[in-house]
Amino acid sequence: MSTEFDLGALLAERGAERYDLHARYLNPQLPRMLHTIGFDKVYERAEGAHFYDADGNDYLDMLAGFGVMGLGRHHPVVRKALHDVLDLDLADLTRFDCQPLPGLLAERLLVHSPHLDRVFFGNSGTEAVETALKFARYATGRPRVLYCDHAFHGLTTGSLSVNGERGFRDGFAPLLPDTAVPLGDLGALERELKKGDVAALVVEPIQGKGVHEAPPGYLRAAQELLHKHKALLIADEVQTGLGRTGDFYAYQHEDGVEPDLVCVAKALSGGYVPVSATLGKDWIFKKVYSSMDRVLVHSASFGSNAQAMAAGLAVLSVMEDEQIVARARTVGELLRSRLAALTEKYELLADVRGRGLMIGIEFGRPDSLKLRGRWTMLQTARKGLFAQMVVVPLLQRHRILTQVSGDHLEVIKLIPPLVIDEADVERFVEAFTAVMDDAHSGGGLMWDFGRTLIKQAVAGR
Ligand SMILES: Cc1ncc(COP(=O)(O)O)c(C=O)c1O
């Protein structure tokens, strides 16, 4: 065996250059942003819902790598499955045979959506959505896809065409001729459907941006309208799926919702290997793959690879054994209710919403004169600065990683690994309370930092 490549030695020798390397060769704005807000940490190791720095300090992860680490980091069962794949020397990706793992994963995944029949495996959330868009357009023979205001479905060009934020779309036109409708507005949906050219509506049952949920009854009624007009319902469960919201899929919160296509990715491989799955009805797949000539009409070189499939099988097995969905529901409800109780106490805290372990904390205009002046100053410079002012001390002073839920939003989104426990919930609530106390005291470090953010926002215009 060659001894020339030693990963451990490479990291030991050059790991300290990580921020410089990134600045020189990758997206230069990432290290710049991290330096600016003091997020330029060096995490050495991770386990479950925690990271550790070189001094052994423990950080609580309330972000789960944008939701991919559903089971936390390095779950031993998933890790063993991946070691096993390597050790078995499988004849993977020959491309002209049928391997057992994709079939087994599809079979196991489909148990959770009994009305669906087939699966296409890809490599990322956006690819799951691209697949659904293509399948819906081909199966219906219609060109247009509807999406919701503020939607996020990924950033490749097809998914970007159904993105509800101008900030992501600007400068990338022309995109697909798709049309936005407000989430929850059935009248707007029907008006578009009546034009007769709509293939599908793609919808996140709870939007990642801002953590807004489809109103009760909307998905079911939208499905009926879509089917009446011979169009399809696509549920994008890339973020909300696999237990995140306290049901296996978020659309299952409502009875009678049976999307024609369901997009899954992120947590399916336990965060180890890129993977996605687009689940759909038999007739849709049979139409797309209608003859032997069309066998590769939609495919991906790495799709169904053994690492991804084995990780997926291990994740579903752990989810069952450790009752991850029920756990997300209970721990999520504890966290949400503890935070919701604080809205009484803090005038800057406007709303706490969400389901399971997908929680949005929204800040809003305070009543008292003293705080209102400061709030208005921040809002005038740039919306979203107050939420940033909360995220920063949560990490700096309390070693808890969170994120602002989208540009120009005064909302923090919590999507921790689904394995956080009651002690983690207490730690978060205590830290958040301390940060809120500080903000409401009207002085101190936090508002100083706010002034720094205002200067940067003004300079960056
Ligand atoms: C709802 C939803 N769909 C699609 C995507 C895109 O997934 P990926 O980043 O794996 O392409 C995301 C990513 O955050 C998402 O939240």
C-alpha cells in the first residue's frame, strides 16, 4: 500500500491554514464574513450535537449543518455501515448491473409514504427538486411550475426558477417561466391553474426561510385543486423530512395529503455522504422511463452509490430503533414552549413558531421608547441586524451555533440534530434568556456590537 498520502499528517501540517486557504482558493466572502462576526473558530472534533475546540470547549450545535446532521455527528451505527461498505470491496457503480442497496433503501424509504411507489436517487437537495420538476413537466406534458413566495428549493438553475427570493435570482435570468403564488392563497393557485399550462405546485410544508407553515387545510385543498386541473403536488421535504418536524414528513401533519412527488435529501445519509431521493407515483416514473430507449433519460453518475445507500439504510434503522421522530416531537415541543413563554417577558421577542425541531424565533419592534430608538436605528441600516446581534453572543459567550433564517429577516431558525436532549434545551433557553436580558438592558456589549454592524451595513451598500 502506498504510504505517500497520509490524511492525518496533512491536516496536522496544514490544518492551521484553513481560513487562508479558503480566502485564496474558494468563496472569498465566507472567511471575510466569519472574521467579521467572530465566527472564525477552529473546531477540532464533533460528536452528537456538540463540537469541541482545541481547548476542549464544548459548543452546542443548533444548526446541524443546515439540517444534514439529523442524527448528530458520527452516529456509531451510520459510521459502522460506512466502514462496512469499504471493507466489503463491493462492485459499486458498474452502472450496468442492479446492486442490492438502492432497492433495499427505496423499499425501506417508501414504507413512510405508502401512496408512493418508486424512487430516483441523486446527490443533493437541489437535484431532488430538479428531478421532481423534470418528472412533473414530462408526466403532465405542461411547462409551468408554481412555487410559493419566499420559497427555497436549492440553487441550481431549475430550482432557482422556483426560488421565491429576488436576492438569489437576480442576475441569473432567464430562468424557467415559472410563477409565484402566496403560500396559503388558494384563489391565486386556482387562477394560475385555470390557464391550463401548469405541471405542478412545488411547496415546502414549512418554509425554511422564516419558518412559515402552510395554513391548516392548505395542502389538502391545494392538492384537490391541482388534481382537478390535472397538475401535480410536489412536496419539498429536503429540510422538513425525516422526522425534523415531529412527523416523518411534514406534509403528514395534515390528514389526506398525498403528494405526487416528494423530495428528500440532507439528513438521509446522516450527514456523511451527499444523497437525495425523489419519491413518486408509479405512473409518473413509467411515463418518464417509458421505453428501453429512455432508460437513461434521467440519471446521475453517482446516484445510488453504495456509501450513500448504506448510510441511508443505517439512518432509517437508527430512526426506528431510537424513535427519532417521536423524540423530535417531544423535545421540540419542550424547546418551543419554553421559548414561547419568554414572549411575555421580552418586548423584543415577537413570536416563537414551528413544529418539532424546526423552530423560528422572530424579533419585532419593542414598545418602550428607549428600545424603540435603537431598534429603528438598526432597521434603518438593514433589516436582520438585530437577529444577527443575538446569534453572535449566543456563539461568542455561550458557545451555541445558530443562524439567522434568511437575509433581511429578524428571525433565528433552530434546526438542531434530532438527538439533542433536555439538558441541551435547558442550556439553550438559559443562554437565550441571558442574551435577551442583555438586549433589554439597553446598554452593554450587545448594542455596541449593533453599532459595529450598522457601520458595516452602511459601508457595504
Ligand atoms: C427545502 C429545501 N429544498 C432544497 C434545498 C437544497 O438542498 P441542497 O443544498 O442539498 O442542494 C434546501 C437546502 O437548504 C432546502 O432547504
